[in-house]
Amino acid sequence: MDKGFIEELMKKTGLSQADGEKVGEVMESNNLLGGNIGDIISQIASKLGIGEDKAKDIFEKAKEILSGGLLDKFKNPFGGQ
């Protein structure tokens, strides 16, 4: 997962870099548009050894970061060229 994503996730959630990378792996390996959100949250909870409520909060923040990056690409598709 993109280093900027991990850094932003660490800021928003207080996760360590290692835990941020684990969440990034889960997010990368799942279909966020058509996937089962419950499964993704369960995977995050399992990888981090946390409860489902905390995992859901992390998932929501990760999704916000990812959707923000996608919106930036739509707004500026050529990277300022």
C-alpha cells in the first residue's frame, strides 16, 4: 500500500507503522466496492488483535483516506502536468 496512505492512517487512528501496514494489506487484498465489508472488518480485527468496533472505526478512516485519494485523481487526473 502507498506509504502516504499508511502515514495518514497512522495519524488518524494512532496505529503503529506495522499495524498500519497490516491494515493496508487487508485493504489491498479486498474489493472495497463489491466486497463484504463485514469480512474486511473481521480481517482487520484478526490481524490487529482488536475488537470489531475498533476495527470498524479503522476501516472507516482507511476508506476515507482511499476515497480522498481517488477524488484527488479525478480532480487532477494528470498529476499537475
